[in-house]
Amino acid sequence: MTAIEPSDTVRLTVNGAPAEVNAAPHDRLVDMLRGPLGLTGAAIGCDTAVCGACTVLLDGCAVKSCTVLALQANDTDVVTVEGLATPDSLNTLQDAFLRHGAVQCGYCTAGMLVAGVDLLNRHGASLDEATIRNGISGNLCRCTGYRSIVSAIAEAAAALAAEDGRAR
């Protein structure tokens, strides 16, 4: 006899749009995003919250979506890398990543971008190199040596400060 697994409906906002997904108790947020919602930017890398490839914003905070149960995301706001820009243009940080060559193999890029947005949201123009390095320390990159990623985030912070006309 096959066991029937119970599921619950998860209602949340994903990249600004309401979503409703049935999820089993053991389903992870990353699986819900990649499966029924079709958002594959959050990659599954290590399944142990080490690599950061699955990083998303959950109610404005960067989290490793492989460690969050889908049911825990009920009534939350989730932003994935797909929600950082419009279909017609990149955001300031994505532009900086391109200019600095911070996208070599691309596997870590989505998680790094989301972690960078989290840093920019929390620190604005007051970001220094140590804060940036600490903020992305949960995201692994084997290709870039981090220098280009750190430079891109610093450039985005400076650009945002110039747009605001002040440091945050």
C-alpha cells in the first residue's frame, strides 16, 4: 500500500506576484521555487547551506532557501534573482557585476546578487570592503577569487549613494 503524503497550501508573494502552491511537510523553499513556480535562479548546490547558490530574500532578509521548509514561507514575501530587475533592464548591482566580470562560470551569481542586494538594503553607501566580504562569506565562488564581486558591490553602493545624493 502506498502512503499518501499530506500537503498544505502555501500562500506567499514571489517577486511581487501572489502565489499559491501545495507543499508537503518536507518540501523545501528552493524546491517549491524551482518546481511548481518555475524559478530556477536559486540553484541547488550543496543542500547543506554552505554554498549560498540558493540564496533568496525572505521578508527582506537573505536566507539559504535549501534550509527553509516551503510551509515556513507561508504568508511571506520572497524575492529571487529573477525578481531583482525588470525584463527590459538590469538593476544597478547586476550592471556592476557585468562591468567587473563578476560572473565567470555563473553558478554562484544568483546567490551572490541576492546577498549583495541584501547588503545594499541593510547598509547602503556605508558598505566597506570588510562588510562586503563578511556579507558574502556564506556564498562560495571558485572562479573569481571574490575581488570582482566585492568591487561590483562597492560600485553599486557608490552608485546608489550618488542617486540618493547622500550616504545612507
